[in-house]
Amino acid sequence: MVTTLKALKRNSYGGEFIQEALHTVYETLKPTYCYIAYFDKNHHKATSLAYSIDDYFSNAIFTYLINNSLCERMISSGKPYYYSNNISQIYPFNQIISSHSLQHYLGIPIFSRCSEIVGVIGCLFEHPYFFSEEQHGEWCQVLGDMLGSDVQYLALLSEQKKLLCEMEECQQEAQLGNFHADIATGSVYWSKEIYRIFQCEINSFTPNVTTTNQYIHPDDRERVIELRRDMLDSNSVSYNVIYRIILAEGKNKYLREYCHILRDINGIATLIKGIVQDITEFYYLSNKLDQASDKLSVTYNAVTEGIWEYSLDTQVLLTSPKFWDILGVNETHVNNIYDWVMMIHKDDRLAVVKCFSSLRNGDTTSIDVDFRLQSGNNEKNCRWFNCKGNIIESNSINYFNRIVGILIDITDAVVAEQQVTLAKTVFDNTSECIVITDKDNNIISVNKAFEKVTGYSHAEIIGENPRVLASGYHNAAFINKCGIVLRQQEHGRGN
């Protein structure tokens, strides 16, 4: 049997030898299931290279964890491991063999040239089987040694293929492909994603060093070609360029190309390695964001209110440009929250602090407060402002931490209100009788002096014509006095 194995090794290698070896195992031991698998470096996982059922090869590829498996016992023993008890229930990949009643397991270790176990020949038996180390021990050892280099080689190819597939999936997801171009021979390699980007058939299209030039948008072509030429002729080792391409159906794409240039000892460029990424979606999204930002900036500058956002956690204040224009304050003079609070008039400072404290403590979800800014020692030059804000974000424990709002200069409104209050005080407290009429000469208001002198209450006289004062109840001097007041008020109203 050993001589047969050595002859088999001389006539085949790689995948062919693996299958021939699997066939030899079946001919010798007659297992129902037989497979050859390689282990990862840490002996955590096994992956099949070949698999047969009753000597019929299957395309199925399976993996299983080695921990707590029969393979782990084989690795620990360092020699063929035989087991015969509840195989169907305990075997790692029983989803494949669950329909069969297996009675015995034999694991034959595969050794590298350094005598490390790198894989297993797994044999599973439905019929009664007894392993005799005396009969098959040497044969198992020779087979395990002979398979070692081939299993390691195929395992390396399998892992490389897996990594390549993963890389291609990642490239497709990122819409990014890699390439290299040999300047001396003119040969060019494209990854699959670059073929997809340029919408070329991988089996019928052969790229060269100037292939992409024909796709570049006419408005970008000269710029890109000149850049590439200058980079090759200079001592540069890399370049990065963004350009548009036009595909067959007229569709435009935006691409980013980054390349590294390898040179010989004389500084002559010999090889270009690089990536090409389709950034069309990113470009259009970025363009939309720029447009939205421009519109937002226009809105910020157009509105009369100052817009602000404040974080109670970080104490960072974000504002629109109009915010500082309204305040009439240089933004660079406000470095922290203390500077901001100290700008507020001393008589209003506590009210503002209490508003923000209520937000911090979760007692309210909005603020609306009027305040003045400190203006040196001149109280008469203080300007009034109104600040409104609402919570827009809070965490799960009802702790509010972010608010947005507006700032309005209400100085004119406050001054006007003060003037109205002053006028009302004069109106109510003067000793002169004052009557105010509308355009039809109907009384709409009288002061307290009028009520006292005439005997008419405010409710009685409203809506009446001043002629009621000439009803005979008052002497001429009184009428003349009221008439003078009326004429003065009408004259004042006209002006």
C-alpha cells in the first residue's frame, strides 16, 4: 500500500493528487463519507478541499469549528484517532450527514514538512469498522506526510481566493477599483470594479495605458492627460486627480484617480499602481449640500432675527452672522459663557441665568426672556433684546442638553411702550379735561379729570358727541373751556 502511495505522488500533484488520495482512502478503508480538510494556523477552523460520498466526489465545501470536535482529539493525540459512539449526534457538520446512521469515525492527521498537523483526512463509516494501527498505521503516516505540502499549497490558494472575493466585494461596495500599468511593456491590469465603472466586458475588452483617455470628458481631457504626462516626466512619485468620463449612452460619471509611480535607479518611471473610484454619488450629494448651505446662509443673512444654538453640556454657542450684528458685539470678544453673561445688564442678569438653569434642570422646555446689554455707565444708552429658545434634543433620563432659538432687538418696541405708558400717566393724572374723538367726532376716551368735572362716567360718555356738553347743564365758561381742549386735541391729532 505504501508503494502504491509513492507511485501516486510521482504521477500527480495539487488538486489532482488530493482527489486521487481520497480515492485511495476509499479503496483501502471503504468509508461512506471521506474528506480532506485544512486547518487555520490557530487550529480553530477546518475547511474542506475535497469531499466524496461512496467514492463520488461532491462540489460541496464546508467548514466547522475544531474546538470540542473529534479533530481536536486527533490533534491532541498526534496520530490517527478512532471513535465509535453517537457519531451522527456529535459530528461538527451533521447538517450534511444527518440523514445517515454513522457508526465510526477515523481521523488521519496531515503533516507539514515541519511535522506540524495542518489538516485531516476524515473518514465516516455507516458499516461496522475497526481501525488497526498495526495494519494501517504506517500507511496513514505516509499518506499524511505526502499530503502535507499539497494541502498547504491548496489551502494557501483557497485563502487567497477567499481574500480576493472579499476584496472584490469591498471594492464593489466602495465603487473603487485598483490597477497597475507596466510602462515598459504597455500591459495593464484592471480589477473587476474598474471594468464595472467604465462599463466594459471583462472577457472581451483589453485595456492599455491610454484606454481611459477616450472616456474622459472633452472639457477635462487635456488637463488630465497633461497632468499624467508631467507626473511621469518629473520626479513625482504620486498624483491625485478628479475628472469626468462619458459612457456609451451619454451618462456622465465623476472619478477620482490616485496613483503611485515606481521608478528605476535612474529615476525613469517603470510602473504605475493606483486606484480609481466612482465618486459620482458623492459629488452630486456634495453639490446638493453646498447648494443647501448657500441657501441656508442666504436665509441666515436675510432674516431680521439672529439664530443661535446652545449646548448645555459643552457650553458651545453656534450662531448665524446676524446674531452678532444685532448685538453690536465683536464675536472674538466672547470667549466663554462667563464673558457672555457679564455682557448682560446687572439688573437683568439673574433672570437670564434662571431661565437657562430651568432648562438645565429639566423644569421647562423653552425660554422667553427680555434683557439689556451692559453699556458702560450710561444707563440711557442700553439696548433691549428678546431671546426665545426651545429644546430640540434630550436624553432618555429627561436631561435637556441642546436648544435653538432666535434673538430680536426690541429696543424700539420697548421705547415706544415706555412712551405710551408715560402718555397714559399724563392723560390719567392731568387736571385738564381731555376728550379724544374719532374721525366722526364720536368720543372714544376721556380722562379722570373730565369725569370729575362733568359728572359723566367713562362708560356713559363713550360714543357720544361732544355736543352733549351743550345740553344746558353747564354754563358758557365750562363749555368754552372744554371746547378749547377739544380743539387742541383735534389739532394735535391732525398733526
